[in-house]
Amino acid sequence: MDLKLFTKDLKEGLEVEHAMKKLKGRLQDMNDQKQGLTIEREQIFKPIVDEVRQVKETIDENQNKVIQKLAENQNALSTDLSFLKELDSFESPPESPLLLEAPPKPKTKIPDPEIGFNQADINIIKSIGFPSLKYVYQKMLEGDFNLDRLQTDVYDKAKRMNHVKAGLSKDKVKNKNKIESLEGEVTVLKKYVERINLHAKENNAAQKKTGYKFTVDSTTDATTVIDWYNTYFEMDFKLTKMDNTTYGTADAAAIINGGFSMIKDIKVDFDGASVLDLPDANHAINIKNRTEYTREYTRDMGPILFHYPDTDTGAVMQKYTTLALDGNAQNIAPTDNTNYNEGFTARKTLLAAGTENNIRIPLNRFGFFKSLEEQIAPNGKVIFNITLEDDANVLFRPNAAAEGRFIATKFVLWIPKMELINEGKKALVANYFRPHTWPYQRESVFTSLPLRRRRGTLKITNTTSKPRHVFIWVLNATKLSDEEQNMFVFNTFNTTNARTFTKAQLRLTNGGFYPKQQLDPTTQLNRAYCYLAEYMKFVNDYLSGPTIDIKQFQNLYGILYFDLSYQDPGLLPATTGLEFHFALNNALHAEYHICALVLNEEDITVDVVKEKAIIRSNKA
């Protein structure tokens, strides 16, 4: 950030502010002198103005009656185009077999993608700027086309057209041709996207998951600063089967919990400094959300974040057991279904029939952005690189539901800005745009290769600086890359064929074991749970109950927590390696993965070099 430019702008702002105050004083004196003349003029001309207004209102009333009658006659001769109101979705168009079904052709011939479109329709598509149907179809056959991007662009264009149409008064004759033209163009776009969807059913394409890049360059901005703590992604997404049809009521299909489940990898560079580089970002945030979100927060913010935690391992959506009645009047209280999964039921219901969901993905769940709650970073060039998760790791569709995919139809980065008055600029220069340092907790996720060992030592990392919190959990190897599995439900207390840990201990290569007394999670379940509860208490300060109860801890979210924040003071700033020493209660007949989330303390520094404020990270 250019401090010289920022200071110059501040000085000029103060001079302008002084001049404005002086000018306002002179204008006030002039207005006081005019006020007496204005009052006198209104008293003289008021009767004339009232009479002219009354005549005009009479003329307008008669004209409106004539226009209304003309509109009624026109509507009687026109085809009903009511479905061209605001297009919420292209998924359920009005029935139009002629446009949706191409006439049968010999199998040896390639179907004409433009059948049912006349030359006027084709010209409209071209004039709006969309590729021809023949071009789209050819690219689909070649497997080199971003179908979802085109669908989104067409949808947005139709919405803008409808918005323009809604702003035109139907009572004005001059708007008639414009309204009819817009209605015709929207109709063509509707046919266009329907035809694209027909071709998509044949190619079973999945959405491209890589290459999402956002660049925010505020280097030369001298009047605002960015509120990075409240920055967030907005995403619209939906589920479809691979043939582009939607899941029905009987299909048990949803994504796994939370909007973050769709973010596989995120990298953020701040003026060249790496402040976030997190493969398996969805695993990291899942652990943080499950341990840090209170039940009240989950209940209130769940719809915004699409955060509906699983309450069971499966996809049972019937809350109560079925009662067997004998036909007589009976008063029997319903019994809870012990396998009912409330979270899955909510997610499935919201995503049924291809419904698009609009969600928020807040960046302050990552340590760097969370640290900016009480800091202001200098303006600069910030680059985000995002990779979305594979369909097989996001969808959960047990009970033989057909293979599917998730589609992000909108992915937007929202950057709040704070406009500064002169006092604010002074405070920024004095308190934030000077050399200073603050800490934050940086996330790293480690996943072992497939294991089948009953006991051993897993080297999590050879070197990490200032680790403070370590979370370990287990996933059966079958949990990954399989739409019939849920990788956010853990196997720590049910590893492969019902095996459990009898030893779990973390070793720092420069400082001993944690906990010092070896933990046996099988026979010391309460002890293992209380360690995790201490962390939940630490982040929530007893404002509410624990985010995970002991039953969920054992059956769903077995997270072994190791607190490294109370190390010997001499070791706190040190770099060390991390090892997990473990044993299970019996031999294993299938493979599993040991996963770890490490939160280590790192520093962010603001330097001032040649009158420019620059952010630096020791990971740069």
C-alpha cells in the first residue's frame, strides 16, 4: 500500500473539508436571504398552480382509460405468455413437446441440434452473443465444453431481460414493441437452454473442479480499506444425476455436511506472501466447525452455511417408527427411530428435485482471516486459487440412488470495503500502517497412506513450527472417492472390522509425549472425550453446552485431541516433528487412513518499505 499517496490524500481531504465548511456558511447566509422571497412568491402563484394540476389530472385519467381498453383488446388476440415472468429455474419448463423432442431419425445419422429453431431464433441467439447449438453440440461430443458456465450465463441474461421488461410501463403505447421483443428473446433463450440440457443427458459430463481464480487489487486505493474478516464466498449449487435428470422423492441423495465440503483446496497470496495454502481444506474446516460451532449457532446459521450435521451414520429419513394398528381406536405414542439422521434429512429435502441452494462460505473460518477481526491489513494485490472437491467425495447417496454430481451455478467472492473519513485515515496510519506483528493459527491437514497395521508409529510431519493443537481421526479406506460413503462421519471407534484404539499418544520430537500418561480410548472413552471437551470449552467459554456429546463422539465424530499449548516455555517457539504412536485391539482385514489437523502458531508482519506498507508471512 502506497503510504505517500494515502497521506497526500488525507492532507487534501482535510483542506477540502475546511473549504467546504467555509462554503456552507456562505450558502446558509444566502439561503436565509432567499427564504423571505420564496414564501412571498408561493403565496402569489399557488392558486394558478393548483388549477393547472387539476386540469392535467383530468386529462391523464381519461387517457389511462383509453390505454387500458386497448390493452384488453390486444390481450384477447395474443397467446398467453405468462410463463415468461421472472425465470427462477430452467429445470421445469412448460410442456412443449414440439420443442423438446426432435423427430425420429435413422440411428446412423447425427441429430440436428437446431431442429425446431427457425432462422429468426438462430439470429437472436447470435445477436445476444451465445454460441450456436451446432457449435455447443460438437464441443460436448469432444468433451471440451463448460456446460454449467453456459447454462448460468443464459439464465443470468434471461433474468436481466425480465428485469428490464418489468421496468417498462405497460400503460405506455411506446413500450409495447419493446416488451414484445424482450418476451420473444426470453422465449428463445428458454428453448436454447432446454435443447442444451437434452444434449447434456447424452454426454454425462461432470463440472470442471479446477481453475477458480479471484484477484483483488486495491494497491492504489487511498479512500477505502478492505474488511477481510467479513469476506466470504457466495455459492449457488444443486444436485443432478449424471444424465442431468434430478433426484426424486424416493432417492436418498444429498451432499455431505456444510458448504465447505465442496472446497478441496484453497491458496491465498497477499502481495506475494503465502498466507493460506491448504489442501484438504474441507477436512480442516469440518473439524473446526464440529468442535467450535455451538448448537445454537448451528441452529440459527445452518440455513445460511448449509450446516446440518449428521445425527446418524446412514440416510434414514423417517423420524418415528411405523406403528402396527389393529383397526380399533388406539392412543399409542410414536416411538423415535434410533437410526433417524436429522442432518441428512434436512440436506436431502433442500436439494430435492434439482433445487438450487444459495449459501455463504465465510473465510474467517481460516486462521489468517480470523486474525483480521482486530487487525486491518494494508491494501494490496490478493490472489485466490480454489479447487472444488470431486463429486465422489461430496455426494452421499446410499440405498442404490443413481450416480450424480453437484453443480456450482454461481461462485462469487464478496469483499466488504470500509470508506474512511479523515479521522479514520489518521487512525489507520497511526495504529495499523506501521511496522508491527500479530499471530494467527495456520491449518495443515495430513493423511496417511492406506494402513493395515495393528500398531505402530505414524510420522505426521518432520517439521512444523510452534504447533498448538492437534486433532486425529480415522477414516476407513472405503470412505474416500465413493458416493455411497460419507467421509465426514469417522471410524475412530469402528476402524475397518470394528477395531478400536487401545493406545493413542502424540510425540514431539523435541519434547516428549502428550498426554504424558498413555491414553487408551477404548477403556478410557470418558477421558478421551473430556480432552476434546476442554478444547470446545476453550473456544466457546462455557457460553453453551459442548458441540459434540459423548454418544456422537463415539459413533460419529471420534476426534482425538492433543493440547500442545501448555508446553515448556522453552519449547513453545520451537520447530519440531510430530509422531502419532498407536495400537488397535485386534488384527485388521481392511485398510484405513489416519488423518490429522495441526494448528500451529505463525506470525504476520506489516513492514513499511519506501513509504509502502507490505504484509509478510514467514511462509512466503
